[in-house]
Amino acid sequence: MKFVPDHRLLAFLVQVGLAFAVHFVRADEKPMMKAVVAHEYGAPEVLKFEEMPRPEPKEDEVLVRVIASGVNPADPLTLSGKYAREFGTHLPLIPGYDIAGVVEKTGAKVTNLKAGDAVYGYPTFGGGWAEYVTVKQWEVAAKPKTLNFAEAAAVPMGALTAWQALVDTAQLHPGQTILVHGGSGGVGSFAVQIAKARGARVIATASTANQDLLKQLGADVAIDYTKTRFEDVAKDVDAVLDPVGKETLARSYGVVKKGGIVMSLVARPDPAECAKRGIRAAAISVHPDAEDLTEIARLIDTGKIKPVVTEVLPLSEAIAAQRQAETHHTRGKLVLRIADEPKG
Ligand SMILES: NC(=O)c1ccc[n+]([C@@H]2O[C@H](COP(=O)([O-])OP(=O)(O)OC[C@H]3O[C@@H](n4cnc5c(N)ncnc54)[C@H](OP(=O)(O)O)[C@@H]3O)[C@@H](O)[C@H]2O)c1
């Protein structure tokens, strides 16, 4: 008997086969995202622009669609490998400690956030320079309502550091005086404003070009450190915030009154020097904290503090942004734009 193929049956079988193939290929396909990634430690130039699998949130995590991400001096330091042993950062590495975005998905144990929520925060291990990042639920909080996403991305690390130093550590209160070195930078610009919001008197330092900014931020006394020795102006202060270190820190002990405090972001203050003068010392180490972020958002939404966004750059400028962060002379904050601002 001769086999005569039925063309309609053949066409049907081919269609079913194709449908199965497409189904299984799609089921196997992981959602992808664009990211800035380092596969080795080194200079900013090791960063590559890549497609990689989108992360999945664990049960206590949320997946955030990142709209914008801030730039910090910590980014090039992390990339250099400096934090690998200290904080357990590992390769491949996506920089970006400041994020503002929209919750895409939540883990099973997340109760305080839901898909669609606008959030901002600080992922402990970075990862913000990507279309998506997973964060622990305590690393993010509701985005300040009065800021757009690019502005909100300029807040977390700088404001949390200033908050945890001035409020948690120094417990700064009305009538006290604080000397804020580097008052025009990412941390200092928040420190000046938070201190003013707490009723303190603020003496702040910056270079000539940033004297106007110190005044705009509310500093009572602005010192141009390129022209004036700060110790000639600041005397018997209650607290010093030092984001500079070395000689600036060494000269700061002498301006603090007995019982006052020296806080450094970049070095461990000399215990012998502090004991001799009867002053306290603290080496600040910022940590993500949703409650602090909520308090900071409240201060922003009531008009008490605001971020200083110097420039919003496309993600393709990630390497240049890291180079700028390395200078330690950024005015306010640089922000990288990852996606368009959501409408409405
Ligand atoms: N320990 C922590 O938890 C922690 C957290 C955040 C940041 N940090 C560190 O703290 C440092 C500051 O961070 P940031 O984000 O504020 O940096 P930034 O945005 O680069 O700001 C640095 C500021 O310091 C000023 N400055 C530079 N040299 C100075 C000097 N000799 N005297 C006074 N001011 C000077 C600059 O002002 P001019 O441009 O006018 O000179 C600039 O405004 C970085 O090293 C960062 O890694 C540590």
C-alpha cells in the first residue's frame, strides 16, 4: 500500500510542533535587564554595559524597577576591591548604593510594600546601576512625595550618613554648634540642613566656588578653607563632622569643647587625643534603615531639607560619573538616569 501524505494533517502537525517549541523556549528564557557590571576589580574603565538575568526577590526582598541611581565616592572605592574583605562585596559587581524606583514584585514575607509603590533607598551591596535590583524590605522606604525619582535618588546614602551621625550619634539639639567640613558635598549638604532643622548653629567649610551653596543650605557661617583656617573661626563647638580626614581631622580636635564629639566618615579619630581633651569620638559607618529614610522623607516633604542635584546623566556616563566621584569635589550629587520618570 502506498503512503499518500495528507497535506492538511502535515500542516497541522508542523503548527503544533512549532507551538510546543516556542512555548518551551519561552518558559526557559529568563527575563533580562541592562546593567553596568564589573567582572574584575580596578579603575572605573573595567565597567561594562551588559544584558544579564533580572534578579528574583527572596522572601524578605522586593524587586525594584530602578528609575534613577545616585553616585557616591563609595562607588569607585567598592570597584577598587577595597571593600571586598571588609564588607563582603563580590564579583560580578553592579555599582549603585542610591536608588529610586518602583516596586515590581515582592517576596512572600514582605508585608509593608506592594507592586507599584514608589520607593527610595540604599541597597547594602549596591546594584542600583541596573534596570532592576533586589533589596531587603528594610533597605527602602516610600519615596518623598515632593521629589521626582532623579531627585530622590540623590538622597539615601548622603542623608542617611548625615542623619546617623548628627541625630543618632551626636544627638544634636537646639542651641548647639556644629562644624561641618565639606558642607557642599553629598553628605555635608544634608548635614548642614539637618543640623539647621534641629535648631543648631552651623559653621560649614567648602572651597571658594561653593561658598554660595553653603549659604543657600542655611549655614550660619561659611568658611572658605582655601583662604581661612577653620580653627581661626570655629571655637568651642559641640560637634564636628569630618568627611575629609588627615590634616582636617587632626586640626579638628582643638575646636571641640569638653564633652563635645568629633565624628569622622573616613578615619578613626585618635582616642588618645580625644581622651586628653575630654571629648568623644566616633567613626561613622552608615547603614540602610527604612525608619531613618521615612524620617528623612518627612523632613523633605515638609520643606526642611532638599537634595542638591548638580547633574542627571545617562547611564552611558557611568564611567565618567565614577571618575568625578573620585575627585572628592562634587557639588551636591550626581545622579544616573536609568529609565524615564513614570507618568502620573
Ligand atoms: N563612613 C561612612 O559611612 C561614609 C558614608 C558616606 C560617605 N563616606 C565618605 O565620606 C567622604 C565624603 O562623602 P561625600 O559623598 O560627601 O563626598 P563628596 O560629595 O565628594 O563631597 C566631598 C566634599 O568635601 C569638600 N572638601 C574636599 N576637600 C576639603 C577640605 N580640605 N576641607 C573641607 N572640605 C573639603 C568638597 O568641597 P569642595 O569641592 O568645595 O572642596 C566636597 O563638597 C567620602 O570619602 C566618602 O567615601 C563615608
